[in-house]
Amino acid sequence: MTFSRYFFNRGIWWYALRQAGWLGIVYGLAMLAILPMGLLNADQYSEYRAPLIVNHLFEINGQVQSVMIASFPLLVAIFLTRFMQERKLSDLLHSLPLKRSQLLSVMLCAGSGIILLPTWLIAWIVSLMHSSFVRVSFSQMQVLQWAVSTSVVTMLVFAFTIVLGICVGQSILQLLLSAGILVSPVILMSLFQSHLKVFLYGYLIDDPDLLESSVWSPIYRIGQLSYNALQAKEGWIYVILTAACIGLTYVLYRLRPAESASQGVVFRYFNPIFRLLVMLITGLFAGILSMDLGIDHPLAAIAGYVMGALIGGIVADMIIRKTWQVGDRQLFRVLGGYGIAIAFILWLPVASINGYAAKIPETVNIQAAFMGDDLASELYTSKRAPNGMRVGDILNTKALSDSPQYIDAILQLHRQILADRPNSEYRKQYNPWANNNQQVQIAYLLQDGSIMKRNYFIPIDRYEAYVLPVISQSPYKKMYYHLDVLTNYIDSMQIDNADINWTTTPKFIRDPNDIAILKQLVLEQTQKVRNPWNEYVSGAVIDVAIEIPLDSSGGYTQERYTLNANEPKLHSWLKKKNLLSTITKAEDLKSIQLLPREEGELHPDNNKPYKSLNKQAIVITSSNQMKQILTNSGVYTGRYSQQQEKNGYKVQLVFKNGLFGYRDLPSSQMTPELYSMVSR
């Protein structure tokens, strides 16, 4: 009997090992097949497979690793805390002459051993195999990093699940709550951002999938390990959280009533938090879902919030009371109080009293400013994992301008937007093509180093007087046309026919001197553009393209510049290089077909003659008349799809080789001769 009072009680240790030890064996065998066997498979010679350079060991069968790493410690904790959830077993173990701290310490130590031993055993095996690999390259430090990272995240999941096991009295509820809470910060952030997008004017949604956000959702972060290993800062955060969870287990277990086994929520003072979180998440989810699947209106979201919160509250009460018979007056009084609290939580961030929607910084507080229509890609450079997955953002300071004139022009536009609040109704502000809307995203780098960001959709025709002073300035054009990239560009450039560039092989310019001349010609023409949002390049036009790397992963995007080939310098250079063939000429065309713009909008550019689709189409075959139309029609190079001018004609170029090209002939470019031509 004396031995049973010792801290190292053999019976308790054997009980703990019997409960969860088999999980350690299963986990070890599974990880043996996943990692060492995965490395051996990658080391096998294949003429279709290049040698593998490992960035981190989580890349090897990464998704399967993530599932095992997330689920294994959670199950170990559930099996070790079963004695708290079953009444007979709880009475038996709590009747032993052991302090609760001793009993809990045995479970924590046994669980830690079951979790950590297989991890370090696998790391030792991989380390021994390291020298035998020929086609797989990794370092011993990477093995150590894998073992440490896996130990850190598994211990956090284990410790947190133990805490939940003490707070609830049912193993199934413990499993669901542990998994849900460990992933819920990202889900809650995403749902709340959708709520702000609907009700907060000017809100610019951020990406909750980035590592900076997902670090607070450990299971979600474990799912990202396959393409981005745990960073040192994240590891220390998880170590601190694990230590806090272990300390909390001793406090809560000491307070846990012995008769609470099989109950829902053990501590009554946790009931309000439990109800509130369940109602908030279900309410947000139902509200956003009701708009996506039903009526696309804020009232639908509000109705969804009410219904979702009500259902969540009933479910939470069923769990707390351990019965489905909860429909009484007390329930609805309680839910009414929680409903008011949730309504306040949802209302406060979008209320006018917080000043978000009306806030404009003072000029003296602004270091630099930005305006564009895709802040995420223009103001930030994406950090990507080797497989191309986006894992972070770096501020691109070159997209910001400290020009006082530029900052003042942006502020003037911003003030006018807030004075008028255009498209403040839900969905109109998020539809960039309705009513000639243009997306405007504004950012200010403030003196304290923070970034203030806003997102609007404005009608171009009403805001041209405020927009032009911004987009006509050099800082905007530098960002819009990626002129910094163009200036430093040294690779080959492409020249193509602007009317049929998607169906013809471009001409490549590779000579460094020619590249320098062509870059200068592009820079000169782009600086002359007054309105980049609504630009037509008329007459003889060519396309010049460069390939811009997105990141180190090998991805790239293409930037195209549509240039006026009749500009003397460019025309002379094209003639000297025998590139005039890239310009559309009347001799290349079989006919030109025109449709009034309103009629033309009904017909997609699907490479079928307009005349075969619409009897109102006008067919021009005269060489002189086709020259006039080519001279006056333009290739649209703006950023929104429906031009402001609804008059005029859509132009279809029918080439002799069977290809089709498309232009616009606005009424402002219609001469008396052209009017007589199309009014036949």
C-alpha cells in the first residue's frame, strides 16, 4: 500500500500506457512509411524524375504528414482523459491515495512520452539513412528542425486537448471542441471580414490564409507545413502557449468536481463563453451563407445572423443541459440576452461612431500614398513557398509616392468619395463593371509606420475631374505600367500585331541596343498618356510585351504596351528593323464589319462575322474606306471592360488569312466621310 502512494505509481503508469501507448506505435509505423520510406522512394532512379533537393522534410508526403501530426496528439489526449469522462472510472482513480496533481502529472508525462518518442525515433532513423541517399539532398540540420517543429506543434495540440478534457465531461465533445477551437481563429476571421465587407463602407478585406494570421489556428497552420515549415518566431509562440496550457491544467483539474463526469460543460462560469462563441460563429456563418445562396441583400444577412445564432444557442443549451428538451421560457430569455450581446459585437465595428468609414489622415501624418485597383499585388510583393503557394507579403515601397502633389490629389479624390459615398449600397460597391464603375484602392503610409487602406468603386463619369489629377501624374503611371520593372528589364522583348496578338507568333527583340531603344520608346509614349483608364490607341498600333517574374518560384506575368506605330521615332525604328509587318494594313484585310455599339454589346467577340449574326452589320470592302476606319478606330487598353461612350461602333477586322481582330470606333472619331459610309 505504501508503494501506491508514490508519485511513480506503476498501476497508473501501466493504465496510461495501455490507454494511449498503442496510438504511439501506430503513429510511429505510419510516420515510418511516410518519411523514411518516402525518402527512399524519392531516391529511386527514374528518367522522368529529377534529383530532389529538399527544402524541409515536411515536403515529403506533406499532406499525409499534416493529418498525422494534427490528429495523433489530439487522440492521445482524449484517450488519456477518458477517466475524467466516465463516472465509474473517475470514481475509481480518484479514490486512490494520490493527489490530483500526481495523477495529472502521470498522464501528462506518459502522453508526452507517447508523442515525442516516435517523432525522435523517426528523426534518428532518417539521420542514419542520410549518407545513403544519392538522388535526395537534405542536411542533418533539416532533420533536427523537423523533429523540433513536430514536437512543438504536437505538444501544443496535446496540452490544449487536455485542457478541454478537464473543462468538458464527454470525450466526443472534447474531440469536436478541441479540433474546432484550434482551427476557429482563421474561420472566425474570415467570417468577420465578410461581415465587414457587407456593412462597412470602404473596407478592404485582407487574406486570412497568410501565415501571419493562421499562426493562431494551430491545426490550420499544421496543414500549411507541407509548403512552409514552422518559423522560429512561431515555434516560440507555441512553446509559450503549451506551457500556459500545462499550467492551466493543474489549476482547472484541482477545481474540477469529481461528479462532473459525463456532463457537457463542467464549469458553470464557462457556459456563457461557450454559448456566446457557438452563437457568434453559427450566426456569422448562416448570415454570410444566406446571401451567397439566397437573397443578395444585407437584410438576408441579418435574418441569417438571427436564425444562425438561435440555432447555435439551442444546440449549445442542449450540450450544457445534456438533453434535447430545452424549449422553455428560460431558454428564450437567455438567448435573447446573448442575442443582444452578439448584435452589439457585430454592430460596433461597422457603426459610424468608430470613425472608420469617415477617416481621412491629415497631410502632415502621411509619409507616402498609393492608389490603384489591385493593392494586394501592386503595393505588396508576395512571398511564396517553393511550390508557389503564397505565404506572406512584403511592402513594395516603390509603389508608394511621397510627391506632395500626388498625395494631395489622392486626398482630394478620397474626400470627395466620402462626401458623396457613391455605390454605398451593398453589392453595387463590389460590382466593378456596373454603371461604369472603377475600383479604387487607396493606401497611406503614415508617420507611425502603419498602413491605412481603403477600397471603393466609383462611377468614372462623375469622378473624372477628381481621378484625372491622380492618374495623369508620373507616380501613378510608374505603378500602372510597371515602369520600374521596364527600366531595369534586360531580357528579350516581344513585338506583335495588337489586333491579333493572341493568334500570331510574336517577333523577339534580343539585341541589347535594340532593347534599350525600344524601352525608351515605350517610356516616352506611356508618359504622354493622359488617362490610362480610358485610353484608345488609334490607327497603326503594335503590342510590345515583357515578362515580369512574380517571385522566385518561377512564375511570371506579362505586361503589354499598345503603342502608336505612326509615332515618327517608333515608325522609323520599326522600318529599320523590318517590323512594319506587325502593323495591320488594309491589304491584309478581306473586309471590315461594323455594328452600332449597343447592338455590338449583344454579340461576343467569338470569331464569327458580324453580318452572320446581325443584319444591321455594315460590311466595308473598299481599300480606301478600310484605311480610313483603321486610322480612326482604336485598340482599347483601359482597365474596365465597358467604355463610357455608348455611341459609335464596334469594329471587326476580317483578315484574309481567316483571323479576326476587334477595335472600337467611338463617335468622337467619326468624320463626315465615315458617317456617310456607315449610314448607307
